[in-house]
Amino acid sequence: MINSKALKNNPNLYAFLPIFYMVWSDAVLTPSELATIHSLIDRQDWLTAQEKVFLLEQVNPALPPSPDELKDWYAEIQKVTGTKPPDKKESLVDIGIKLAELHSPGAANAFSRSRSSLSRMEDTLGLISNEAVTSFYPGTQATLTEQHNTDASFDVDAPARVLDGAQADTIRKVKTLLSDREFRYIDTDTLEEYREKVLTWCRLLADQGFGAMAYPKEYGGQADMDKYFTIMETLSYHDLSLVIKFGVQFGLFGMSVYFLGTEKHHKKYLKSIGTLELPGCFAMTETGHGSNVRGVETTATYDHKTRSFVIHTPHRNAQKEFIGNAACHAQMATVFTKLMVEG
């Protein structure tokens, strides 16, 4: 962000840096935070369309800033904060405007109209501004929260470290998302409404890059199967319907394309499966045989002339019924059949 052409053309964009830094400080940008930022940036009439696009790129949950980038942001912010906290209360917006002024003398005057909308972004995101500001002043007096301790006769974090192990950071990120208001339960007895809510949750998780986690990097993933299953397990603390939907879309459907498909299938489908642009299902189980795959009766007959397959369900008990809570939304399926070639 700091070395970008957009900042050189309009140094006033530095005003967003402290807020963006605090938003990313927990390494998770939640759906409600993202919606707030999108809305408030869109309402800044002093920004050009290109500048709005640039700012939104800085808060893309699938492309978070690297640790080195965050260090650079912090170092830039410290140019105007120093080491001694100010005598009066200071907000993140105040620091941002100072930063803009540093790079563009006179910037403070330019923010006379937009200061209130920037402050509204800070308030809406729930940043306790005066406490957040202390992050930029090393050695600052402890906040009110930090002055209170939990009394315990043992290290309460020790069991968590053992249980979470190497995946502690992933578990923390998923739990942070699940605590966001976008993941609140809905009070409904309508199956269709609940299914749509679960689909929305899956899309929000896909936006974070969680759906494609186990896929190769060239298809939008991180090639990390351990993280994928950690995400699945942690989601089970929230909602088991979500676990099934998530697992069928990105696991059964996506993984069957990944492991059983060829490179042409990977190039054509994997990225859109990982983003949930292409919802799908896993058609293996049939009414008559359950999950005894040797009992599959649906056939796929290869036609040499047309270089295609004819899928045939010979009777009612060969129907693919149990396809993983995906019937309402799936646009494609991986179908398991008996392959027939020349009889």
C-alpha cells in the first residue's frame, strides 16, 4: 500500500492507514467489518472511482497484508506518533490526518468535510479509538481492560495450547469469524430460509479463502489439507448444517474434481468451486445400496462416435438421492457410476 502509485497521486489516502492497520491487527477481517468499510468508502465523495477500488483492495479478506507489510504500515504511522502519547485524547482519524499532512502539507484543511464520515467508520467498526491509539505509543500506560486480571490457580492457556497445537492461529481466525454478527443464528422454522442462511455463511467463508484452502495455489488455495480440516472441525462448534454444506461443496465435490479429475478439470472448475461461484454436489450414494459403492447401479456408457457419456438410472432404487444438502443450490455434480465401454 505504502509504495503504491495511488498514494503518490493522492497522499490524503494515508488517512485510512491507521484504521486499516487496526482492522487487520487481529489478522481477520469479518464480513460485517468488510460491509461497513465498503459502504463508508463508497460514500466518500472526495475519492475518485479508481481510489475507491484501490482502498477496497487493501481490505480484501482473501488477500490480507503480509506480516512485513503490516510492519511497514506500523513504521509509517509511527512517523507521526513518536513515543510519547499526546496530552489530549487522540483518535485513529486524527493520526491518519496527521499522516496525510506529513505527505501533503495542507491536507488537514481538505478533511474539514470528510472528518466526520471517517470518524463514523471508526465508530461503526467498534474500534475503541483512544485505547486503539495506544498501540502506536510503546510503553503507554495500560488500558482499563489490561488492569484487570483473571484469578486462576493454573495457566488457563496451557490446555488450549495443547488442544489447538500447531493450528491455534487457524482456530482463532475461524472463531473470530463465527463471533461476527453475520453468523448469528436466525429464528425460523422454515427449512428453505435456513438453507439460504447456511449458503450465505458458506459464501462468507469462501470470501476468506477458507473453501479453497486445500486446493493448489494456482487455483486459489494454499495446498494445506491440515488447515482445511481444522476449519471444518472448528465450524462444528457453530452449526452442523454449515459443516455439511461446507464439507460437501469444498470437500466432497471440490476434492473429487481435484483428486479424480485431470488438469483440464482443475483449470476449468477448481477456482470457481473454491469461491462458491460454482456450487456443486457429490452424487455417489443411491437409494438401493447406501454407501456400498460396489452396489452402484447407475451406468455411464461411453459413446465413441460422439466422444461423450450417456448416464442411465435403470430403476427407482438407483436414484442419486443423498447428495449432501446441495439439491437446492448445486449447478453441477460429480457422479459415481459403473463405466460401460462397448458392452
